[in-house]
Amino acid sequence: MNRRSTSAGPIYILLLGLFIFGGCSDGPNKSVTPENNAPAILSCTADPATVPAGSTTTLTVDAVDEDGDELTYTWSADGGQFPDGNVGETVTWSPPDLMGTYTVTVTVDDGTTATDETIDLNVTVPEVVIDPAALDFGGDATSLQFSVTNAGDGVLQWSATDDSDWMSIDPAGGDVATGLGDAVTVTVDRTGLAPGSHDGTVTVTTPYGDGLVAVSLYVPATPALAVSTQALDFGAETVELQFEITNTGQGELTWTAAGSAGWLDVDPAGGATTSETDIVVVTIDRSGLDAGAHQGTVDIASNGGAESIAVDLLVSATPILAVSTQSLDFGADTVHIPFQITNTGQGELTWTVTASAAWLDVEPAAGDTREETDYILVTVDRTGLDPGAHQGTVDIASSGGGESITVDMLVSAPPALTVSTQLLDFGVEDLELSFEITNTGQGELAWTVAGSAAWLAVDPAGGATTSETDVITVTADRSGLAPDVYQDTVDIASNGGQAAVTVTLTVPAPVPPAVALSPLTLDFGTATTSLGLDVTNAGEGTLTWTATTEAAFIGLDP
């Protein structure tokens, strides 16, 4: 610290006073101005004393004046600046961007005398370190990194630029604190570059010095895709066309081809070529497409570029046959089943229907339709067919395709009528007899029963049976019939045959009443006074009787 004091002003004033007043006047003595004391600087500090470039330090001075004069403080330096001004007991100093030792001076002035004090400040700066200094991408790499590190003090502000269009940098700049670093990614794009070696440079610029990164890459000889056409037009009828793939570059061209629509197919779907020509066959399928124009593309991808070939085709208005079912099952009883024919395409659909078996019939057998639905009735005839399963087809031919409907039918074994007896004999007394009807065949047996005589009744008169037994009750009524032997027939008709049951009935001649007494002798003995006598009719009809006695001592009741 250096200090200096200045007091020439007051001394000169004193001498001038002596010169003026000394010996020139006989008057009384005049007062003398006292000597001024210079300000005393007690301390002068910097916080911090070592200042990184780009930062600031605070300067503070502490001074006193023995005379009590008001002090002023003025700061100066041989570098840097005072961003908030250079006057005051405390000021801020911003160093320059160059490393070194700088002297700051403060002047304390009491208006008459000034005192100086100096401080030496050390200024440090960031130091850029780039690692590595060269990036070699070879023939395959696309991204590599280098680091920008601050090996000094303070904040390192940096920016990076490249000198080649095929190179990009990320990030292109940043701020790095002491001891830290930024990772910088360099990306290269070989597209469009000629085969061979290529060199470039990344320049890292900082206020404290620049750095260079050498960049090199290699572009191998590359294949190039070429196709023989840009469009394929199939028109309304063509189904197959082809195009060629060639490699107009170098090396091996690997490629894949795909159609953009479901109706497009390419074969082969991929390959590889160096100098030969690959032929690709494109096939289309108009099935299910609406009438009109259709467009698609065949897209070729490769390691030598990409191509897209436009594909056009035309679908004419065509009818399409559709039937409502693929099978008809008539079972054992059904005789009629319909199905429907519709046109799901466009234009007029003409159709014919034929049956594969004689027991099958279709109506109508032909027709045409655009948008309406046609109904076809299928009829089966089981007459004369053997029992069991039968199968046939109903075949539909049309201008929009063909269909075949499977027909299944079952012919059941016929029912068979069986009765439990061929004769019912009522004799002279029976009024009710019965017989049984059973089905000894298959299916349902429907039957009816009838008797022709008025004295004969049957119940029930009809029914149906599959496997159960039906009981028929036959009743005879002899009322009003003359004595005789009567005969009639109960006739059974059914879908399983016919049968007849003979019925006989006897009406006997009438028998007259006949009295029979029991006992024939009554013995009262010596003490009995009353005995019974039974009177019965031993004949038929009604017996009218009276009893009389010849002896007066016998009484009768009744």
C-alpha cells in the first residue's frame, strides 16, 4: 500500500501573509491559519482479491481526517471498469477479459490534501480444453461427440461452427462453469456425397481462445435404385404386368416391393442385385371390387433409394350371384322350403336352377335380377323312396358365378297297423269288450274305427300312435233285439294298413217264470209255531205268486 500527503497550499499562504504583513504595518498582530492534516487511510480491501473474468469484486476503503474535514473517495484502475461508478467508500470493479495483475487506486481527499492507496488484484480467466481434437466417422458412423471443458476459472462462454454442409452440431454453444464440460454431438449425412474421403473442421470460439476439431468421414460406393416404368395400366381385362429393377450405382442393391391395396400382388417381394436386372410381376384381382376405376401403387424401398409405381385398373359392371343359404334340411316331414337369389354385383344377373335328384323339384327354374330378390321354392317327394337319409343338390348357374345348395331329407319307415284280436264274442251276457291297436312300424300311425250295426258302439273312434298302445272299447246293446245270433265287423282303417274285428252277439229266447219253494216240507213238531218258506223265481221274467192254505190253524204272511 502506498500513501502520499500534499500540504504545499497552506505553506504558501503562510509565507504570503508574512510578506504582506511583515514590517509593512505598525498595527497590531494578525491571527495565523493552522496547518491542514492530510486524511489517513486505515484500510483498503477487495472481496475477493482474486477475480475471475466475467465476475466482479467489491472494493472498500476506511479513512479518517484529523481535522474533521469532509472526505471524498475516487477510484481508478489500470484496467477493467467500475460499472456502478468510481466514487464512494465502496465500489464494484469488473475486471478485463485478460488474465493478469491489475492495480486499483483510491484517492481520499479532504478538499485540501489527498491521500492515495493502491491494491493489486489478480484476474483469472476460463481455459478451453477440447477432447478429442479429431473425429473419424469412417464409412458407417453418423454421430460422434467431443467435449468442451473449462479448465480455468469463471464461466466459459463458447460457440461452435462447422465448415461443411454434410455436418451438423448440437449444441452449437453454451456456458461452462469451472471444472465442468459440455458434450457436443457432431452428426454427418453422407446423402449426395461422392464416394471417397471427406474432411471438415469444427471451430470452437471463446473470448479466451479458440479450438479446432478435425472431422473426417468416408463415403463407400453406393447402389442406386432404378425402375423401368413409373406407371402400370391394367385396363379392364389385363391381370398381369411386370417391371424391371436395376442397380445403376455400385455395390449390392437390396430391395423390397409391396402393393398398397389388397387387390395388388407383387412377386417376388424382395431381392438383391449388383449389375443384373430383376423382373417383378404385378398381378391384380378384380374380385369384389366395385365397378369403375381403381388406383394403387407398388412401392419399392431399397438401400439405394425408393420408387413408387402408379397402378391403374378398370372394373366393368358385372353381376355377382349370392344365395341365402348353402343347405336345406327337410327332415322327415317338411315338403317345401324356399331360398333366395340376389345380385350383389352390378348389371343383370341371369340364372338357372336345376335339381340333382328326381325327388327334388324347383320352381321357378330360371330368372334374372338386377337389384330385386328372387325366391325359389324347393319341393321334395318321398313317394317310393326307401326309408333312410337321402341327399341331393340344387345347382344354380348364372352370369355372376355358380352356387350349389346341399339338400338333406329323411324318409321314415312307414307305420304298421296291428290289432290284438280278430274276434270279439259277447255271448249271451257280455255288454262290453275291448281290443288293442299298436304301431309295429315307424312314424305315426293314424287310425279310425267304425262298426256298421246299430247295436254296436266303439270308443274312441279314431286316434294316432307311434309306439304306445291304444285301447278300443266295444259296447253291445241287446235292447230290442229278437232272440238270435248277431254278427258284425269293426273296421280299422289307417295309414299303416287295414284290419277288421268280427263281433258276435247272442240274444237267447225268453224263459217263463217258474216258482220254486224251499223247503218243500215244514215240520212244526210239538212246540214250533212259526217257520219260513222261501219263494223264488226259477225261470225268467217276473213271477207273480199268491199263497193259500186249506187248514184253518195255518196262517201265512205274506
